[in-house]
Amino acid sequence: MTTEKSPRELLLEGSAALGLVLDEGQTEALLAYLGEIAAWNQRFNLTSITDTREMVVKHLLDSIALFSRFELAPGSSLVDIGAGAGLPGIPLKLIRPDLKLTLLESSAKKSAFLAHIIEFFDLENAIVANERAEDFGKSLENRNIFSYAVSRAVADLAVLVEYALPLLRIGGRFFCYKAKGVLGEVEGAKQALSLLGGRIDEVAEVVVPFLNAKRYLVAMTKVAPSGETYPRRAGVPAKRPIR
């Protein structure tokens, strides 16, 4: 990865390479978001990546690469499962303020940071759910309501399918950010997809500018209802993925 360019130059050139044109407000907001991560990272372990240029590439460009391959309907609802420091949900929201964003995060400290970011940017239609994904998905008010779900660097695909599909309405889509080993994960998630009403649409290779590593987006659609027994109780999906 180049080190000569400034963070702003990396962001603008990288987004342009992805086919995205950021205005001044979006650019400033994305860079300010990284500044808040860096400030909070001194107290909490939000991310192991601390170099600003690396953060632009591995956090911002990697997150917004979704928009280079897939369209999200205006005003639609999006849940970020295991949001952590807000990736990819916050960058997606900063570019598309019309999205109704739910940041699902079990860590109280990370949830506090996410709530701070929502207040810092005065984001409308954005909330934090400080819950485990299994508990959130068991609540009837959260099931079958979201148009889209995203998850990045959280768990094995079979586990994520159990977290995400109960939350989606029929026809809703789940975009899962993955790196190497993705095809093995797709194969291992077939039974979970079958039981939970999901279908793999595409495993899209995404070229993230300035990143010397392969990235993939696994795109799924919910085509049938997810059984009421899913997700299983907290901790079980990760310990015993559906195979």
C-alpha cells in the first residue's frame, strides 16, 4: 500500500476507483469518523489498525466497496450485525444518510462509542442495539423487518446466516464481507441456508483500492421464512454451527 498519499487523497482516489464520487461533506465526515475512532481507541480497543492511511483503506474503502457492486433501495432498513466500531454500517450511512441503520453490537464499550458517533454526526434514523445477535433475533419486533443486513469480519458464514436471516423480510438481502477461504465457508453454510430460507446469489470479488489482498462480498437473499427456533440461544450458533 502506498504511503505517499494523504488520507484525504487515498479516500478520494480510492472511492473514485470504486465508481463513487464523494462530496466535500461526505469526505469530511468519513475522515472525522476515523478521527473519533483514533481518539476513543486510546481508551478502548476498537481496532488494532492505528495508522490513519491504513484505516482509510482497510476500514473506509473496504466498507464502502459494497456500493461498487450492489444497489440499496432508497430509504431502506439496514442492520449491521456485530458492528464493532461501526464498520461497515457507519461509512455506509455517512454516504447514504437515507438508510435506516441499526447497529447491533454486544460490547457495552463499543456500543457506547457507536452511540457517541450517532450523536456526534447527528445521524437521523440510526440506533444502537447493545445485545447479542441471538437475543436480538429472538425478539418478535426485530424479525422479518429489515431490507438488508451486513456483517464484516465477525464469524463463520454458517453462524452469520443464523444471525441474519431471521431479521430479514422475504426478499431481503444479506451482504457478508469476507477474505480468503470464502468458498469453503460458502460450502459449509449450505445446510444453514436451507434451514433458514436463504439463497446464495453471488460471491463477488471486490478490488479494494490500495489494498494488496483479496476481498469478497457474499450476497444472499431470503427466499423463505426462517423457523421460529432460530437463532438458537446465545452462544450456541458459534459453538455448534449448522452443518
